[in-house]
Amino acid sequence: MRYYVRHLSRLSYRQPIKDARLNLRLEPVAWPGQVVEGYTLSTDPQPAERLDHEGAYCVNVATLAFKEPVQRLEIVSEFNAEVVPPPVPPSTPAIALLREEARRECDLAALSPAPYLFASQLATIDERIGAWAAPYLSPDRPVLEAAQALSAALHRDFAYDAHATDSRTLPAEAFAKKSGVCQDFAQILLVALRTHGLPAAYVSGYLRTVPPPGRARLVGADAMHAWAALWCGAEAGWIGLDPTNDCLAREDHIVVAMGRDYADVAPVDGVFVGSAVQTTHFAVDVMPLD
């Protein structure tokens, strides 16, 4: 699949803010089976300084510094992407074998399993989530088969509710409510996997939205999406699992970044001087070109 993606972000404040420094994580990373062309990032107003760099884990960061007061900021990220996912492996190692393989990996590179085995800022090891996941993760079961069953159970037993949580909600809170959005489902799944010694990551990106038959596609109706990724061994590598839609992340998913949890790949964060309340508006278009 080939796509054109446009992501519009508007940030506004009741009173002008000063000395704002923002981190934008909107440029897609290099990812197996995904080619990105023509990436552009523009802002209004323009920053006094801009630094593009690789962040921790698998993420591109644009750091913007504004010297003049800002009350309203518009950010537009655009690119074309071609997505041809690698074939799903016919088999993956048993969970017990995969655990041992991951523990032997000493490399701390962004795509190594080691950084994704342990607790992180938002996704701590949780025994309640681990107990819920245990029946699906028997040691002799193939790791991808087991993770897909766990993802399907999450999709079946948890309610999608945009009002139940927000970006600061921890996985344990969303798990207790048994409701949330894609961010919550991805973090619950990766916490479950990590609690059982499996390397799991948080992926941010875009999802192709197909309108119902006979209805026009709504411009701006799409949004950033999130799913989990599981390291399935050196040969199979990382495979995405989308519990929100009960599917693997394949040709309908465009990867932007991968980290240990949402905090590592948040599309916008930063600091400023002032006490103004920030209001945000996002509109994303994911337009198939084929």
C-alpha cells in the first residue's frame, strides 16, 4: 500500500507563553517493509532554532526553540509512505526459549530486545496484569500464537471508551477500568508480555481508516494510532500486535516510532515559561494512493 499522510496539530494558550522548547516526534523511523519519501515539517510561527536528531529508542525528534512569546502554534507534518510488510513467519520459538534468547542479548541498540524487557516510566511490571495474562502464556506455546491470543482477549474483554482515560492514565488504571483507547490497550498488552519476561514495545503510528460502504471518507477524521510490538527472536524480529482492532500490524499500519511506552514516543511534549492552559487540536489524513 502507498499512502499520503498529513498530520495537523494546533496548540493554543489562554495567555502567551515564553521560552517554549518543544519536542516533536512525527517523522517516521526506518522500519522493515516501510519506505518514507518527501517528509516535511513546518510550523507557524517558525522557531528561532530547530534541531533534528535521533532520540532514545526508535524515534526521530525535532526540537524547536521559540524566543518570542507564543499564543498559538500550528504544526504540519507530511509524507508519502509505501508499506510492504515482511511475511509473517510460519512459526516462532516457544515462550520459554524466547525468554532465554532475549536475556542473552546484550546489545542496547534501538531494535535490540534488551531495552524492552524491563519496567519503564509508564509501563511498570504489574502482577495483576500478569496473572490475567498467565493462562495465555504457557512456556511451551509459540510466542506469537500466544501473544495473538492475549491480544484477542484484550480486544474481547475491554471496552473502547475515549472518555475513560487520558494520555496520563497508567496501564494499571486502564486495566482496572477494563476500558480505554488504543494507547491504553497497547500499554496493557506490553505490560502483560514484559511481566512474563518477553520483550515488548510501544509503537506510535497511523492506521488506514476505511469508511463504511457508500459513505465518503471524512477529511481529518483519522488520528494517530498505537499498538504493541513483540520481539519474536533474531530471525523473525519485531511483529506488531494491534489489540484495538484484534489484528497484526500489517499493510494498514504506518510506523512512526517505537519506545518502551507512550512517554518515549509522545508526538508533542516540552516545556515553557508561563501558567497558561494548553488546548490541543489534531487532524490526521491517511490517504491511500493506490
